Amino acid sequence: MAAAEPDPRLAKVYANLAAMEEAHIAFWEDRLRKAGASVPRRRPSWRSRVLGWIARRFGPELVLPTIAAKEEVDQNAYVKQPETAGTRMPAHERWHAKVLKQLVTSQPRGLEGSFLGRLEGRHRSVGGNALRAAVLGANDGLCSNLSLVMGVAGASVDSPGILVTGLAGLLAGASSMALGEWVSVTSARELAEREIRIESSELREDPEGEGEELKLIYEAKGLSPNE
């Protein structure tokens, strides 16, 4: 994927991820040798060869969702393995899943705007979500209240009754939408707080590994390793 990627920043990200995976392979090969087992010759699977051909022929963005989904499933595979205790491998796998997932959800050629900051939870932008919630809430409230008033008017209720019904529907709709938005915002905030706790825990447990993650981000932004 790194060789087929025309964007040098993205190619650097792919290359760094591949280097981490290569280190994981070397770790397990070393464990096998120490256990007296034979280390088989590396051979890519049929699936890997097909994905590699697609990436070279049509571009890595076509295989990125497949690889990201695989990493998402396997990101906690090392957590329960005692051999990886005290290593950076569990943190690396979570980081790989995070990076690939964000690359999938970003625009083609990725890494534009605030994407790199969002990888670590920084510079969150809620303007689009807030506008979408406001428009959806207004449309939902107007349509539901209009339907209520039209239904009551169709039942030949007098004007005061229609007015009371409209006001009651307006109050009920506003309360419902406010409560729903509060629950939504609260859930989003709790999720963000959980992510912050996870990052804080990883920073305490493996500050050097987290430093490598930040290095990867800034290199993808175009900075040299020395900078």
C-alpha cells in the first residue's frame, strides 16, 4: 500500500504501520526459535496476494476498508496473550485500528484539514453535528405538531380546542426534542471521556510508545523526523 500510494504523507503512514507489523512478526519468530520450534518461510496468503494486486492496480484506497475492518476485529488480540505483557504490541494494534478507521472515514487522499488532530481526539469540531441536529429537530417538531393540529381540526373541534392542542403539542415536542438532544450530547461526551481515559492510561503505561504515535502523526503532516 505504501508503494502504491501517490501521496507521500499517506505512504509514510502506511510504511510506518508496516514497520510495526514487521516488528510483531520478528517478535513471534524469535519466540518460536527460543521454544525450539522451526520458523516457516514467510509466504503471503492467497487473500493477501489478491489485496496486494488490487492495491497496486487500482490504488490502496480500494483495499483500505477491508484491512481496516480486519484490524478493528483483531485490535485486542494481544491483550489476553501473556507473551505480549510488558510490550507495546497491544497498544500498537489499537493504534493501527484507530488510524485505519480514521483513514477510511476521511476524504480520499485523507489527512486534510483537522484530520490528523482528530486522530488523537484533539481539535474536535461539532459545528456540523450541531447544525444537523438543529435542522432535524426543527423539521421533526414542525411536522409532528402540524400533523397533530391537522388531525384535531379534521375532527371538527372548535377553535379554542385546536389552539390548546397546538400549544400542548408544541410544548410536548420541544420537551421531547430537548430531552433527546440532551441524552445524545451526554452519550457523546461520555464516549469522549472514555477515549480520554484510555489515552491517559496508555500514556502512563507506555509513554515511549505514545510518543512514537505522535511522531507518526507529525511525520504524516509533512514534518521531518528531526523537526
